[in-house]
Amino acid sequence: MDVCIINGSPRKEKSNSRIIIDYMSSMLEGNNIKVHGIFNTGISLEKIKKDIDKCCALILVFPLYVDSIPSQMLEFMMELEKRGVINKNIVVYCAVNNGFYEGAQNRIAIEQVRNWSRKIQVQWGQGIGIGSGEILPHLKKVPLGSGPLRNLGKVLEKFTENIKLTRKGEDIYINPNYPRFLWKIQASLSWIFKARKNKVKIWEILKKI
Amino acid sequence: MKVIIHDMEDMNFNKMFEENMLRDDKEIKIISNNGKIKGCIGCFCCWTKTPGVCILKDEYNNIGEILSKANEVIIISKCIYGSYSPFVKNILDRSIPYLLPFFKIQNKEIHHKIRYKNRFNLKVYFYGENITEEEKDTAKKLIKANKLNINFDKYDILFRIPEEL
């Protein structure tokens, strides 16, 4: 089966979306998977559209920006609508990750993708909202499905099973398998460490312009 | 200060602006599309390298500061799949220096703390020819979520066909 995955993160290969795509790709092994990044240079929209037009399942993977789809991803989706998706048998799926704890905060972006699929007259499959995308690069040594990645592993298994069968499913939102109060402390500290690397002190982070 | 963020053609916006009482306001900042806006790259430099200011070099790197001086923000945007248009969305994507990277719990969810004490009222005019009921519903949910994450005070949403603007 032809599967086309779109990475809508401006952080490209270093993005949390890319990590999720890699997890999914290994679960979808045996299928003909094409992964395209909308920010990657050297590939035309026409080429991406060709792969979309021949796929059975289209999966949009992107980060949540201010409660919804990032502007450049939105532009990409509008351009596809304008050019017209020829293959109306495509089933659209999406996986949205955010920098908060709660995966449910991705629900509006998922709804927007569903509205888009209606506009371009293709079938809607399923959306998953993943909380705490920023934790993923720090868990590369943790096997998917265990520890803080337990919930993500379970959901991706269900999600990719549906994709393999181009089956519909209820939208699912997941939090990391990790206490929220600890997450909140660690996430806040990580900003201080990142700023320190740039020689920015804690009181400078708080500054008003 | 009143801030207007819009995605209209300049000619149409200016006509509407002239015909309305908006010009009577003493202090107005209009944010419109000059066609050269850069997209947010998710670098978080506006929090960790140049706090409060977007690192991208264009005319839109001070949205956080502008919002900090606003008591009213008006958004005029085409409604796309229940979202703002790409230009208006880009302005909001690049408004995150208005917030702090640190977190608080509000309505049982994690949200960012705010950098500034001021809060503004928001009025959103969504326009478009064929906005579906689903898109309207999504757009309403979006503004409600934005209220928590961008931290504005009261809001009002109106859907219009372009001629009614």
C-alpha cells in the first residue's frame, strides 16, 4: 500500500514530528512509504502532490502552533486544495504534537484537518493528539511503549493498524506516562538551561520590552 | 492602544477604515500583509536568546511588544478550515514572545505564563464566501482556546461575507 507522510514542522529532520514519523514508519514497515517535509528544499510541490495523488493513506504530522495548524502548513494545505487532489479514495490521518502536557490541546488542529479533508472531498480517517512533544528527543534510548513513551506506543499501534486497513477511528489524545507536576518542573528548568546556553540569565528571560 | 490585524487587500481595508469610526481612535496600530513576512521557525529564540523579541529579521518581529500595549485587538481574517488565514495565523504564531516559556495550570490544563500584566479585549471578524457550520464551530473553539493561551480578556466573534465587512 502506498502511504504518504507529510512533515509540517519547520524544524525539519530535527523536529519532534520527525521522531513521530520514524516511529510510525517502522510500524508501517512493508508498505511503500514516502515522507516529504514541506520545508525541505529541492522538492517541488508538484512532486509531493504526485505522491499524494497515488497514495491510499495520507498522514499529516505537524506541531501545534497557538492552538492550531502552523501558518506554513496551512498554506501548504490551501495550495493542495487549489490544485485539486485527484485521487478521492485517499484517507487522511493526522498526528499533532504540542509542547504542553495534554494531548487534548491538539483537538482544534485535528478538527481543522478534518474540515480540510471535507473541503478537498477525501475521506477522513483519524487524528491523534500527542502531548509533550518536546520530551521526545530526550527519550531516544527509551523503547517506544515503555516508560514515559508507554501511552504513545499504545496509541501509535492502534493508529498505524487503522492506517494499514485505511480504517476510520475515533480521535485519540494522549499525555506522556509521566507525572504532570514533575513534567512542569523539568519543562520550566529546561527553558532556563536553554537560555543559559545563549548566555541569557533567568531574570533576562522575564524581561518586558 | 487599538491594534488591527487584517489580511485584506490594502484598498479594501482603507475604504472600510475610512467609512468606519475607527479613524477617530487616537492610537491605532495596523498590522497588514506587506508580502514579505517570514514564517515562525519554532526556534524559541524569542524566549531563550532575545527574550520578548522574535529573532527573524522583518517588520513583524515585535508583535509581543505591540500586544503588550493593546487594550483592544481587532482581527479581520478569512476563515480557512476553521482557522485564521495564513497571514493572520503567522502573526499569531510570531506573537509568542508576548508570553513566557514557563508554565501555569489554568482550567486544569498547562498553559504559558504571561510576560506582561496588561490584558486586551479581542474582536474577530471571520469572513469568507462558503464558511461551513463545522468551520464556524471550529473557529469558535479556536478563539476560546486562544483566550487561555494568549491570555486576552473578553472576546467577540462575528462571521461575515466579504461584502458585509
